[in-house]
Amino acid sequence: MQNGAMDAGLAAVLGAAVGAIGSGGAAFATGWWAGRQARWQVEGQQTIAREQVRFEHLKDRREPRSVAYSALIAFMQNLSTDAHAALHALLADEDDKVREFENSLTARRTELNSLFARVCVEGPEDIVTPATTAYRHARDFTFRVNLMSYHSRSAPTEEVVDQVDQRFNDIDEMLNIPTELFIDAAREILDDHGAPPEPH
């Protein structure tokens, strides 16, 4: 009988121990899961906060960047248009118009420097390379047109026509194509609105 009582007592103790272990394990698992969920929630909130900061930053930068990019684009397009007109004037022996264009080139280079600097300051880094390409081509073009148009007026007609044809090609290569590449880069940057934070 004593053995039976001992067995029953031992069984009760073991049962209580197993129950306690089970309860403790369940409590541990529940606590671990709750802690993990809390970490996920904190990480999610941090992600939303970062998205919100980026969204607000891009929103704030979009307008001044748009103004800076548009100003450089307009400059390049105006330079191309005016260079075309000057070359047509050169062919028509309208020296006054050619001279007027040439005389404007120093001021245009100063303006170009300012517009390029503003684009670089506004950023971002992705716009600097296409802006630099456009800037260098436009600056080189202003020097080349100034030099070539001055000399071509005293050259034979055939030589003038050849030089002017080459200058028309230069306008496309040095102004129009770099401008198009800059426009593509500017659009891509301005179209990036950031990911507006989504509620969780």
C-alpha cells in the first residue's frame, strides 16, 4: 500500500512539474512571439518614418530643381535657335546680325556658368553628369562659333558654305543632343516622387 501511495504521490508531483513546465514554455513562447512582433512593429514604423522623410525631401526639392533644370534647358535651346539664325544671317551676308550674336557670347557664357552652378547645387548627384556634358558642349560651342563665323566672312563662298554646314552639324552635336540627354535625366529625377508612406 505504501508503494501505491508513493507512486500516486510521485505521479502527482510529476504531473504538477510537467504542467508547470508546459505553462512556462507556453508563457515563454507567447512572450518571445510578442517581443518579435514588437520588433517588427518598431522596424515597420522606422521604415515608414524614413519613407516619409524621403517623400517630404523630394517634395521640397522638386520645385527649385524644376526651376533650375528648366532654366538651363531654355538657355541651351535659345542658344541653338540663335546660332541657327546667326548662321543663316552669315549665308545672307547680314553681318550686323552675325556680329550681334557674336557680341552676345561673352554674356551667354557668364549666364551659362551661373545656370550650371545652380543645377549642380540643386542636385541630386544623378543630374551632375548630364548637366556637365551640356555645359561643356555649350561653352565649347560659343568659342568655336565665335572664331569660325569671324573668319568665314572673309573666305570664298564655297568655303563659307562648307564651314556653315559644319556649324549646323555642331549645333546638333554640341547643343541639341546634350540638351535632350539632360532633359531625359531631369524628367527621371523630377518624376521620382518618393514612396508616400502607407499606413500599417
